[in-house]
Amino acid sequence: MTTSLPGRAALLLAFSAFAAACPGPPEGGPADLVVRGGAIHTVDAESPVVEALAVRDGRFVFVGSLRETGRWIGEATEVIELDGRAVIPGLIDGHVHLESGLSLVRGVDLTGIADRDEWTRRIAARAAELGPGAWIVGGRWDHTLSGGEFPSVEELDPVTPDNPVVLSDIDGHTAWANSLALELAGVDAETPDPPGGRILRYASGAPTGILLETAGGLVEEHVPPLSAGEEREIMRQTFQNAAKLGLTGVHTMAGPERIPAYLEFAAGGQLPLRVWYGAFGSADRAEELAAARDDARRDLAAVAAARGPTFEVGYAKLVADGVLSARTAALLAPYADAPDKSGFMVTEFDDLAASVTRFHEVGFPVAVHAIGDLAVRASLDAFEAAAERGPRPELADRIEHIEVLDPEDAPRFRELGVLASFNPHHCITGIDVYNTDRLGEVRAAWSFAWGAARDAGATLVFGSDWATAPLDPLRQLYAATVREKPSGGPPGGWHPQQRVSWREALTAYTLGPAAASGWDDEIGSIQVGKWADFVVLSGAVPDPPDRSILDLRVDSTWLAGAPTHRTASDR
Ligand SMILES: [Zn+2]
């Protein structure tokens, strides 16, 4: 066998590799930062996984192979060797309520924790940090994750003898208090149940610590309010926690009254997240909201020029129905486990369509909370009606949650240009708890139908819905791709046809939300020219995705080329 041809080819290859590695320093000088030596998941369809990236002046200037990095490294260039760790684009949570999580940051966050000993460990640790006398708030405990029994004062009192405690459950309908909090609030065996609420009691009549619905308020009203300064500090910690989890952006929803606080953070360069703000509120205030949007745009123009989009009053949020757990989500046919109930619309179709039209007139896209298949259909109908009646906003409308979808409506997302915005973790906490009970087998196959929406051509946006689910995007990506319970199972995933691939899930947590805010030319993927928002993980991403996603940690988070969070192992 002759060797001359392969020999020549090898020589040519070696030469071209040499040429590629040494084409001289790049125009504009070396990079500020080079990251190399692991799988870099770009979510760019052209080159989805690369080995190296370089950043200069806050933007990606190079994305490609390891052997091309040499020319980007100058004397002042920082080089991060990945040693096999993965990099992903900065994560953008497409649906979050940062305000409703402030109590978790002030107090204790038990979201998604099944182990009750861990609850008391965290509460005890927080009490030690805050010192005697301080109220411990927050919670978001979920008793359905471990046995389904309510907790009581008996677990709380031994670990919090000197701190009053009142902790909300995951839905915010039930409070869990300790004896000191009950005492300070004057709630005892003699206290009657308030209208619309119930105090759970032992045989003696003494409260167990569980307060249903309005009864929670009997204790909660005694929690001292935060000063404006304390509240800003807790917001700062909330942003920092998000950065620690790999988030570089959020679509957060709250009332318009919260906007000034964000503006202050953004203008001061104190916002480690790019915030796309969805305002709750009546369409009567559409003009006022549009004025706030225009003011913010003007005020933040210099900040945006220096490090990309930072804060924008972006969209309006409406609510069509309730939730599956409480059987208030509006269904086309009755609940499987309550044949006399189909839920109900919180906002009737006519009002929904009129509000959408009103917001469109001032340029806002609209996000509608719609969980049941009837509410999803009504929302699509409302968007269709509004498009016929008036102007369409530049950016796409969206439906939030979509926990059950009628197959006939799946293609309408693409047809109407409506984004499908899902919260993956809500699916997996309902497996074996209530998803199938509420919907029955046939509809359950179309619940949390991420795969079906993708197959029908919908653009997916994923988010956590924190504080009703964990803010941690890796747990959300596990839910989206593995679709097993937080504790694992069923093997292969619950209705596995609705799982999405790692790349699809990651896109729905990066480029999808970036496109929803109109920022996809600037952020959302690792591509030359975009702002360098990215995350270094502690290891490689399992392929195919499996439970070990939950073991990954965030080593560092970068926004416009600067770290917003960094562990020692990343240096
Ligand atoms: Zn929400």
C-alpha cells in the first residue's frame, strides 16, 4: 500500500492547522478573557457545541476551536481552563415573580425540599443567623412532597424557641406558625376561626400551628414591615442569588409600583440581571405604563450602550384562570376527580380580548396566565380577535403555564405567532400527586405538552414561576429534559413524548426568552458580536440528559464579560 497520498494529506492538514493557529494577532488586539477546553453549548444552530470562546470589551469576539485560541491571548488576557467543564449561555428565566420571593430571601426558602428534617435544619440555621427575637418568614414548604401530612408546632418549637415563625406553603394558601408566633398574635384555644379561614386544632382545642386561608393573616399581620432600605437590601440579595444560579436575565412580573426600584438599581449599574418587566394591572392604565416604558428607555440609554439591555418595561400580564391543584383552572370538560367542576375563567373572553387590544394600541405584547385547556383556547381566541381589531405589537404575545392543551389548539401558537411559555418544574411536582387525578389519562398525555407544542412549530419559552417552584434553572432543565419527579421516576419520564432535548430546553431558557424581549440580536446565545453573558458549570452536561444534571453547580456567571458570581474553583 502506498503511503505518499495519506502522507501528503497529513502534511497539508498539519500545515493548515498551523496556519489557523498562527494567523497573527487579531485586529483590535488580544481578548480580555479566553475560556477553553470544554463543551461550550452555544445554542447557535450553525455550531451548537464549540471548545473555546474569547471576550473583549464585554462581547464575544471569537467562538470556535481550541487550537485557534492562541492568537487571542495577550499578556493581560485572563484564561479560564475548563478541564472538561461545560459552558452555556447566560440563563434567562422566562417567568418569575422576584417580588413574591423577597420573603424567602428575608427568611427561609424551603421550595422543592421533600426532606422535613432539612426544613427544620434550615429554619434553625436561619434563626441562628438572624438572632433571637427576629421573625422568620418565607417558607414555600410543600407537604405533598413527603407523606402529605401537615407539619405542626411540634417540629418548629424545639428549633426556634426564641424566634417567632410563620411560613407560607408553596401555594400561599396555608401558613405554618410556631408557638411563639401564635402567642404574640394572641391565637390560642379560645380564638374563633376567622371568616374564610380555619385554625387547625388538637383535641384540646389548642392550635396545631397550621392556619388555612385567611387564618394565616391572624399571625402574618404581626410580622414587622421592612423599611425601604431593608427592602432594597433584600432585592439586592435576590438578584445576587439569581446570579449564583446562573441567571443573567429574568422576565419578572409584578405591579407597576415596583418599577422605580428596578430603575434605581439599573441606573446605578447595580443590576446583575437583564430585567424584562411584565406589569400586572388594568388596561385602563395602559398609557401610564407606556409612559413608564418610554421614560425608562430614555433614562437607561447610556447604561444599555455600555453593557447591553438592562431593564425594560416590556409587556402586560393578564390572568385568564386559576390552578389545577385547587381545580380553578378552566377546563373544556369537567375535572376527572370532580365531575361537577370545570374550573372557571377569572377574566371572561370579552374582557380579555378588550384588554389585549388596549395594550396592543400602546405597543405592549401581552402575556396571559392560562392553565386549563379552555383558558388556553380563550387566550388564543383573544389574541386572534385583537389582531383583527387593531395594531399588532412588534413583539410576540405569549401564553403562560399552559398546563393542559387541547390537541386542536397546538398549531395555533405558530399560526398566530404566540409564544408558548411553560414552567417545567410544575409538571414534575404534580406527577403521582394530582396531574393525572385532575385530568384523567387522556388529557394527562397532553398536559405540560412541551414536545407537542414544539412539534406544532411553537416557539418555546421556559421559566420557573418562582416563588411557586425552584428558581434554580438546572432543576428546571432537568424537569424539561428528564421529566421525572424531583426524587426520580417514573423511569424514562412521565409521558416521555413531551420531553424536549437538552438543546431545545437550553434554547427555551436562553434564546427563546431573549427573542421574546426583542433582545436576541444582543444576547441569548454564544455568538460573535453578542454581549458575553455565559455560565461555567462544574462539570460536563450528561448526554443524554439524566438525573446527574441536578449535581451540576454554577462555578461562575458572566454578564457582558464581567463576573456576577464566581466560586474559588473557577479561578
Ligand atoms: Zn406566575
